[in-house]
Amino acid sequence: MSNIRVLPQPNSPGETRTSQADAVGEQIVEPIPFPVAEPDPEPIGASLEDIRADLMQQGERLAAVLADPGATFVRDAMRVLAHQVCRIAVIGQVKSRQMTFIGALTEQADLLPSDLSPWTTAVVRLHFGSTAAPENTAAEFQLFEKDDWGQLAAGDSRIRELTTQLVPGFEPQLLQRHVDALRQRAELRLGSNFVDLLGAKHSYETVSKETLARYLSPGSSAAENSDGPGQYADITKAADIWLPSGPFKFPVTIIATPGINDPFMVRDEITRHSLEPAELYVVVLSARQPLSTVELATLRILRGLHRDRILIFIDNVDELRDPAADVRNIVSRVRETLAREFPAVDIPVVAGSSKWAAQALSRNEESSGDIAPALIAYAKLKGALRPVEVKNDGQSGPSEEMPNGQQARILSTCSGFPELRRELTKLLLRSHSAHLIRQIAAYFAELSQVNEAAVREEMVKLAIISEHGAHSRNDRELKDVQAELARIQSVAGELERNLAGFQNLLNEVTAEHRTRIYDRLAEILEEYAKAEGQRLMQAFAEGEARRHWRCHTKPLRQRVEAELYSARSAVEERLAETTYNVFPALRETMLRRSPDLDLPEAPAPVLPPSSVRVPIEDSIALDLAAPGSLMGWSRSRTQEEHAAELERMLIEEFMPAIDEVIRLASNELQRATSDMADRATAIAVAVIDALRAQSETHIAQAKQLLDAREARSQDEMSSADRLETLRERLSAAEVLSRHLATLNTQCSELVS
């Protein structure tokens, strides 16, 4: 039996007490069951790091056997591999457990301050396993420069545009006042040292919690430059901390943003500025109020920046009265909202508690303590605990047994962090770094095959040269072999170049098509919304404005359809103009030589008819009255405000439909070009297989001629030694080529 005591769960006044066993039993039939507790996951990014490390090792071997420029390319690619880092931004509301969450995730709870200064605007970057750390530096703090405040108030044009459109209540003038207040407070607090500190950079060979507190934690409210906590908090722009790999096997930089949803708008603005450099995003919500308006606005900004590698973590589950009953409903509501707002993006949702995760890190195997019934029930639901029959004072009855030394494991399972680490690893496999590693794996595999073919060709040439002392018949045969091999290699090389060029063209036109329709359809919608706003202003001027305003949306639909047709026509024109599509002629040639071959139809520069339909009706009626207004609808806003609100409503109404059209049109073209690429590849493979069979026949003939020589003169011995060396090189090249081909296949299957 455990020495952990189960605390009674108090009831609210007038509430009937029910047993935890009954409560859990009712939850078993919920439509979204929790998974059975899984073993602790491997370090974050382990699978991707294993491939990267293997590529680095095989790249050394490949560079050693290649000549320039191939060897230089491999070494350059290895330098790129060595400096790969995945940047993960953590976004949460101010006064939340964001730093507790980061401390638990990175296993640095004892280092990071849990209480940040209310005036702190610093972006904290935690670098794990980085090879780019400055020498003898564990922490570096960049202080504000003179012009930083002005740039912060002005904002980045793209992010400021998205903020103005998507963040409710954003006022640039209020942001300016908050920036001025931040600067004035820093001047007052730092006094005469303020000017000298501008633009300074402080570096430390070691990092401690006390050092971080001087730059990030709250200090005295007095206007003095004390040496304790918060000394530089008002003027710290960024903090970089270099740490060992921790829970990450792949190099990772965690970007801790200042926070969102704060009356002090500077933190929101700096957080938005921190979004663009990251690759992955973890948005931390609270189970008490998940997915607020400000959090939705932040997700929309990420969508506007084309950032869709997002993970939602619902924190504070420990503050729920009955997590076993409440968490599923919260997760379901969040998923429904995400599916409605972002139908084309798959955003994983994990629920848990950073508090429980931090407690799990601080408990040892002998830890014991009090466990609330709500946590017991939740642990059972998560598969971390099971009910058993025990004896109490000689009486048999159901109880909860907490195994000795297992409290940390149970807290960890209930915290949701094992699932969080697994989901982060999945997101990491979709990152820019992962796709770059996949490309390098493909390049290495191709270069190794080229190297193997070159060694084979050198062997054949040496065999031809060595045969000069034989009869003239053998000389003629070897010359014929050499000429035929050269012709076959030339044809195969030209065919491979055409196939690669055609595949690259298909990838280019697919990417250009998506970019074009994304930009143009968004522009068409904005132009239509502005035109409707002008029409409403004209109606006000003519006294014909009505509260229920009807917009004729048929022209909008027609413009969208016309743009989709034009974009597809542009793709067909590119395909018709290319010289890479030699596959129709190849197919005819192969069928003339071998009529029984089963070859697909050659790719033609004509796309199949589109099945994409634009889901926009002929007209729509919108209510122009301000919500909750007691005045007449036309007096609740100015005419300009009515026009601006109408534009916003139209964009909000039709942007999901436009996004869906973009997704369907892009997927349709992707399927069409993929089919073209598959058919071209099938034809090319058939031709290359035929050429390879001919090449192998000629190589076998050359080998027979070489093996037929039994007697060599003394001056021919050097050729024999060279041939033996080539055989050894060929054996090593074959091993390397097979290994890299296998690695390339594994990487392609792993990285999505």
C-alpha cells in the first residue's frame, strides 16, 4: 500500500456528493476518450536528428570520394546540416503560466524566473544543443537602442496591417503612448545611467536564476537603479541563453514572447513582431477561458503570415474542479472552433497542466504527499492509475492505490507533457529544417549514384586501354563497347535531365499557381469590399442607406471564377512552351520497338476540366446596426465607420470561402501535375531500364575480354593494379550508394 493520502473533495453548498468511481464510470462512454497512458516519449526531434547525424557521417565519406565541384557541394551541404536549428515560439496571455510551461517543457524550471516584471518586454530565446553559441558565453542580454522605441511604435508594415485588420480594439495612438511610458519609466528608474546603457550588450560565461532576475524579474518600484532583481528589466530588449540539449535531441531555440491580451499594448506588439522568425508555434491557452478573442486574433495573424505549424496546449487543467469530466468538453469546443475558423489547417490540441509537469520534475522516487480525488479520477482516465481492492481496518472495499515511487510518473502523465512532446516531434518533421534535410538526403543519394556510375565507366575505359596488346579483333570489340557505352550514357543523361527539368517545371507552376490565386483572390475580395463601402457612402449621401444593406455578390463570384480560369490557362501555357516534355515522342519510339510494353499515356499540356465551384451566392444582406446600440442604427456610427464595418464584415464573411477555393484549386492542380509527373517518370523509367540492360550487356562483354587475358607483359602490371583499386572503389561506392538510398527513403517517409 502507498503512503500517499487521498484528500476529500469538498462539495459546493447544496451539492450532493457522488463518488469518484461513479464520476469516472460515467465518462467512459464519452465520444472523445483519452488514450491509454503511453511510455515516456523519446527526446523531441530524435528521429530527425538521427537522420541528420547519419547524413553528416555519410557526407564525410561521400565528399572524400568525389571530385570538385561535387565535393564542394557536399561540404557546403554538411555545413548547412551542422547549423540547422528549429525555432519554436511560445505564445500565451500575460500573467499566465507561460514561463512555468517553458520551464517544465525544457526541464529548466529551477533556472527560469516564474514571476516576470509587469514592464518586461524582452523576448527570451533559449538555445538547446546549438553549435553557434559565442565562445565562453552562456547568456547574453541586448538592451534597447535609441531608435528601438520609435520602430516599435511604427511597426512592421505587413504585421501592422494584419494587426489592424484582425485584432479588436487596436489603436496605434494608444500603442505610442504605452511606448512613451515604457521609455519614461526606464529613464526614471535608471537615471543618469540610462543614456550609457542604450544599445549595450551584457554577456556572462555562466547563467543563474539570479542573473536572469536582474533582466527579467520585477524589482523595486522605487525610481532607483538597484543591483537586485529587475535592475535592467525595463530596458532589456532580448535575452539569449545557451543550454545543453535537455529534452531536445534536434537543435531547438525556444522563443518566449512577452505575452498577449495585456492592457500594456507594447507586449502584444513585441509578441506579434516575434512571430515571423519562428517555424513552429505553441499557443498556450487557459482551461478557465480557452481560445479568447485575442488568442483567435493571434491565430488569424499566424494564418495571414502563412504559418500553419501550430500546436494548442490547454493549460491550468489542475484548476478545474473535475478534470476527468471537464477536459473533454473543453478540448472538443476548442477543436470545433479551430475547425470552423481554420478548416484547411490541422492544429493538434493537447490539454494538461504545466504545474503538474513542474511538480513531476521536482519529485524523486521516494516522494509522497496528498493527492486530491479529482487528480486520482483524472489519472485513472488517462490510464496512469487503476482501482484495486484493498483492506482498511479489517474491512474490504474499493479504494485508490498510488504505487510507491510512482507519483512523479502519474503527475507527468496527467500533465499532458508526454503527449505534448510527441506532437512537437510530429510538427518538427513538418518544419523548414526537416524539408531541407530531406532535400539534402535526396541530393546525397543522387551524387552517390553518379559516383558509382563514374567508377564503373572508369573500369570499362581501363579495360579498353589494357586490351591494346591483344588481337585487333579484341581492340575493335572494345572500341565498339566504349562507343556504345558513351552513346547509352549520353542518351540516359539527357533523358534524366529532361525528366528532372519537367518535374521541376511542374513543381514551379504548381507553386506559382497557388501564390497567384492566393494573392489575387484576396485582392479581389478586398477590392469588392472597398467598392461596397463606397457604394454605401454614396447611398448615405443620397439618403438611400438602409440598416439591412444588400450586397450583390454575383460580380464577386464571377471575378473569382475568371481568375481561377486565367490561372489554369497560365499553367497550360507554361506546359505547352517547355522543351522538357519529350515523353510523347519517347513513348511512340518505345512502342514501335516493343509493341507489348505497358506504358501510360504521355503527359499532355492540357489540364482536365476543373471541378472547383465558388460557394458565393448572388447576393447577401447584412445588418449595419452596432450591437447593443440604443440610438438609431444610422447614428450609432459615422458614415465612414459604417463603410469600414461593412468592408470588415464582407471580408470576414467570404474569406473562409476564398480560403477553401484556394485549397481545392491548389489540391486539384497538385493532383493533375502529380499525375503528369508519374506518367513522365513511368515512360522515362522504361527507357532507362532498356538502356541499362544494354549497358550491362556491354559491360559484361568488356569484363569477359578482360578476364580472357592470362598473360601480361611487365609494362601491363600497373593497369592490373589500377583495375584492382577500381574494383575496391566500386565496392565501397556500391555500399555508400545503397546506404544513402535507404536513408533518402526513410527521410521521405518520415518528413511530411
